[in-house]
Amino acid sequence: MAERPELLVFDGSVLRCDGHEWQPQRDLYAVLGHPVDHSRSPVFHNAVYAAVGIDADYVRIDVEPEHLETLVTAAADLGLCGGNVTVPLKEDIAALCRTLSGEAQRLGAVNTFRVESDGWAGHNTDLGGLCEELAIGGVGAGWTGMVLGAGGSARAAVCALLDLGLENVVVAARAGPGTERTAAWLAADKDLNARVSLAPWRQLSTGLAQSLVVVGCVPFGVDTHAVLPPASTSRHALYYDLRYGDHAPPSPPAWESRDGLGLLLAQGALSFTWLFGIDAPRDVMADALQHD
């Protein structure tokens, strides 16, 4: 059996590995993104597959947004059975899925998909994973919440904060199509429109609050420190950045900071359960990440 590749590229017609056409030898699952070589999802997914006896490979597939529709149409012929989606493709994938779960419909974004005979089914586990992670940090009613970014992950952060009991959330967004789509998403829901405000990408300000949580949901390379409001010693200030590993930014001074590795594990476990209908052994997943 051919060795599982580290990275495949969909060129609009075939999957390629190191420039050569590649055909899977068994069921293929993947994380889709552009770029996607940073993703550590294959580390724990392949460990779980081996642990529970699933005969499949999980790889990274780099696909440019303009090739997404072709990939969705050709997925079955390419051997692709399902997997996950990372930035910047979550909203685009949602628009191409035949069916969406309640979570994916709510967010207008997909991070987990399954290839079915009549099209793709889309789901979103970022919301559930973020609720888990932020609750561990003590986030709940009485906190002030802010989100940096306006993509699919930012929508999950907004809904997670509201679901955890926060009354209002501020979203700081850079100008662009993502911000326009998020503005339309907010405007289409009366409750969201009343509780979530969209702010320009500049330093945020906040009044006195018992506790403050800021969730960073921006691509790799985007500086968020200049946008953060000043941390105050009179309140609990938590900064949760979805980036992780070498792509995680330095911790901002005076903030309690966490990176997105915990979310990667939580949403990955929920994705595995949705795909295969069995509970994910999170100890196996965590051990794989720790020893990677």
C-alpha cells in the first residue's frame, strides 16, 4: 500500500502529490484549506482511526476557492469520503452543501462534511468546541465579550459567547467581503442584530466590566494586539486565539492567554462523532498531539 502523503493539492481536475497525480488506496478523509499545510488535524484523526479500526487515511488537501465547486462534484470519483474545513473555505463550502445541520445553518459556515451519493452534507463543530473551551476558562453570564474577525470561525465565537450567557458581543472586523457577509448574517436575525455590534478594525474600548473575554478569529499573520482593549488589573481579562503552534501570536501583556490547540481537539472529537456515529477517544487524540 502506498504511503499516506502529507499534503495533496487539488488542481481543478485531479489530486496531486509533489506534482504527480495521486489516487487513494483506501477511503480518504481530509482537512480542506488554502493554505492547509499548517493543520495538525491529520495527527490525531489518523491516530483515532488506527485505535478504533477505521480503514481510512486522513490527509491535508490544499484547494483554492475557485476549485471548490469542482471538488464537491468530483469528490466521490476522487475517493474523498468526508473530513473537515479550515479557513478561508468554511462559508464557501456551506453554500455548496446539499444539506446543512442546524449548527451549520445557524452559522452559515461548515467545518465538517460528509460526501453522500446525492451531494455533500455539512456540519459545524466549531460552535460546540468553543463552548467547551470557553466554559473551561470560566466564561459565562456577566462577562463582556469581543470577537476579532468576521469569517465562519468568528460567527461560531459570537454564538458560543451568547450561548454561554453573555448579553452583548462586539465584533471587530477588517473591511472586505467577509465583513459584508457577516453584516448580512447579523441583519437577518433579530436577536443577533440586537445583541451583536460590528465595529471597525481598530483598538476596541470597553467600560468597566467584571470580566472580559476576547476571541481572536483571524488568519495566520494578522496582528491582533493593536486591536485589543487595554487589559485591567481590576477584572479578569482572557484572550483566546484560535491559532496554535508556530502560527499562534505572542501572548499580549497583562492578559491571560490561550491558543487554539484545545479547540482543535474539541471540534475534532465532535467532528469524528458526527462522521462515524461513535464517541471519539479524546485521550488517544490528545496523546497523539502531545507526541507529534
